[in-house]
Amino acid sequence: MFEPRTCGTSAAATGYRRGVSADPPQRAVEVRRSARRRRTVSAYREGDRTVVLIPARMSEAEERRWVGVMLDKLAAQESKRTLGDAELTERAARLSEQHLSGRARPRSVRWVTNQNTRWGSCTPAEGSIRLSHRLQGMPEYVVDYVLLHELAHLLVPGHGPRFWELLEAYPKTERARGFLEGVVAAERLPRIPAAREE
């Protein structure tokens, strides 16, 4: 019997055979087989993909079953781990320290459910930052980028050169912007109606 295990850190890839398959909606699944692994199956998120570690001797049917089990387990864990407003405020303070020399100090940072066309918004006069609930469940680097974007607006109101200079300090700016652009593009794709049985 195989035992499921999940972890949040990445393991060295040496000695694993790699295979990549799709994991809807936007995350790839990479299965790594190991001859050293005997009884355990584990999974973790690595950037925008999910890595599932399995014993080398596992059949393809067992692999498919365990990948499904582990994806469900990770999703359940992540749904419990959604950042609350207090954690979001702590994250904003950490990002401000790391990338803006602590100069951006919001009075409030919170999730909102009424922003369906924007990822975040900021009111510099009030020192308030609001992030769209649609970001929940997206990769951490994407949430950090949007949070940092709004923190930068506390210092520079518009999107001029000074604003973008501030965001250059965050190394995943372009990657996060690309991710969000991909989400927007996917949302704009025409919906094809399901074929009706006659």
C-alpha cells in the first residue's frame, strides 16, 4: 500500500524520470519516478506546476490514480491555507521592506469580492490596498506582484517611468504580468457550447 505525503519544498530532480501532463485549469503536472522511493507518494507545488513523486515500479494505472489523489489533497490543503487579511497585511509589510526599503506603509490591506475587472486597487490618500478575490489560489509570485504593484502606488500614483522603476526591484515582475495576461486571454476565449445528443 502506498502512503500519501505532501510537502511544500522542492526535492532534487536527480534520478527521476520526468513526464509532464496537463492539470486543469492552468497548472502542469510533472511526474517523477524514483527507484529509491518504495512506499510513499508525495506532491508539492513548484512555481506554476505540480510535481508528484512516485516509486519507479508503479504501473501507469496506479500513477494516474495517485496523481488524482495527490492533486485533490493539495487542492484541499491550499483551500484551507488562503491568506486572510491579517496575513495579507504582513505580506505587504515584508514586500515593502524587501523591495521598497520599507517606504510603502499601507493602513489597510484586504481581499475584496467586487473587483472583477482589476486585480488590485489602491487609494493613496487613505493608504488602503484591495486585492481581488480572483487572485486567491494563484501562484504566490503573482499575488506578491499585484501586492507590490499596489504598494508602489502608495509612493507613485501613476504608471510612469518612476513607478516601473520601483517594480524593477521585484525579479518576477515580467513572469507575473505574463501569467495574469494569460488568465485574461483565457477568460476572453469564446465559449463553445456543448454538443447536444440527438
